[in-house]
Amino acid sequence: MSSVTSPRPLAPAAAPAGRPALDWRLRFGALSLVWGFSFLLIKVGTDGYAPFQVTLGRLVFGTAVLAAAMAVKRERLPRGARTWSHLTVAAFLLNALPFSLFAYAELTIPSTLAGICNATSPLWGMALSLVALSEDRPTRVRVAGLGIGFLGVLTVLGAWQGFSGLDARGTAMALAASLSYPVGWIYVRRTLAGTGDSHLSMTGAQLFLATVQLAVVTPLFTTLPTRFPLLPLLAIAALGALGTGIAVLIQYGLVAEVGPTTAQMVTYFIPVIATAAGVAVLGESLAWSTPVGAVIVLAGAALTQAGPRRGGDRSPAPHRRATARR
């Protein structure tokens, strides 16, 4: 979930061994749907389980999918204490923290708003890269995109009405989750570039470490459920297996086939699908300012990606989106 200006891949994506069974456009659409529906699945999951339990279940199912993929491809986990220590930090910033924050946020805010907050990640990434990455030079277009994007955020939140009717805590958590992604990407870029390990291996290790982190934290803040409602449990399983496991594998193929720049365009479909799903399936209300503000946010985010890139494409590496997104 998520998506977004990010560091360049740790290593070039390998070319597909053969022609994929499905056209890349169909897989792109499937990826957009999976990540867009993730916010609806989080909302359904929190109807029956505590937010930390939703996140832990999501990570367990997602890790299981990647472990199976690694077994089929005979991939080995990364080696070296230094790599694992940096992956531990990456797992917290890119998985454990944002996944938990979104789950807690959706206790009090609609899934539509959470999906739109997720779309601010490119804006946070642009702002942070100007400070933390010396090779990312600002241009007028990109700075204008940053300003336009945050104007869109204020529109979504109804700033002219004094943010009335808005749960400040839940919204702040969703925005903090979106901020966590670019912070994690910058950390990964500075510490894990050039390890020589495959994206699948790195992502599998990262999700495993995030699962361990949640397995430690969850019992401290929750108690074992006394009942196991089926629909929320199925939502958590789908969120993990599809949105955190299979979606990452789909993106591997997209990056290898059409390149990371095209693959990252999925970012701009996620809030649209999240909003449509929240309104159509969950019956969430939608003020005019929400879709209008979302369009402004996406326009600003697109402008922050404009301009020449030096030193190669810095679009998201697949394992850094073990997200997203989302």
C-alpha cells in the first residue's frame, strides 16, 4: 500500500523467464484493485479484532505467501548480521508501524479517508528527500507539486470548516503511517543498497522480522479473542495473502516487464479504488471535498515525480512496497 517517490532498487530486477500468462495491463489492474481494497479489508478486520491483531494476522499471511514463493524459487534468506539489523529497522518503518497505524486509524475514520491519506506518501517523500538526499535537487515544478499536494490534503480535511466532524487522532495516525513509508525508503536506500540479495529474499526477510515484532508487541496490548468472527478473519487473511503477499509478487513481474516507473503508477489508482469501495461496499458518506481534495493531492503527487532523474530511475523497488500499500 502505499506508494510513491522512493530510493532506487537495491539491484536491477531480473527479466521474466518467459512470457507472462496475463497481459501486464490486467496484472496492473489487479494490483490496483488489491491495494485499493486493502483499506476496506482493514476496516472489516477491525470490526472483529484489535488493530494489533489485524496487523499481526496480515503479516503472518503475507509472510507465508512469500515463504512459499521463496521455496518454489529456491531463494535463500539474506546473510550477515549487518543486513539483518538494517532489515529490522526497515521492517518496523515499512511494515509494522504503518500497518498498525492504519489499523488504529480506521477505528475512528472512514476507510476512504485512510486511502486518501495513504496517497500523501509521495508528498512526504518529496519533502524528506530534499533534506535527506543531496542528489534530489528541487525544481520549481516539484516544489509546486508539493504545495499543491498539501493544499489538497487541507481540502480533504475541510480546513476552512475548522476540521469539524473530523477525528483528529485517527487522521493524524493515517498521515503518520503515510509518512513512515518514505522515512523507511530513505533508510533502506542509505543502508541496504548493493547487498546483492534478491528483492524476494529481502522482502521475505523483512516481512518475517515485522511479524516477529508484532508477535512480541500484540500480547502486551491485547488479550486473546474470546470468539473468532468469520468475516473479519477472512478479511485479515485476504489482506495478508493478497494485499501483502501476492500483490508484491505481482509487482515483481510488472517491474521486470514494464519498469519501475510504469509500475509505480498504481499509486494513483489506490485512493480512487479505496474511496469507491468504502462508499459502495461499506456505505461510508462522502462529502464533495473528499474527492476534490483527493484529485488535488494526486495532481500534486504527480508533479513531484516530474523532471529529469539523475543516476537512474528512483521508482519504488518492489520489496519496499511490501505495503502498500498498502
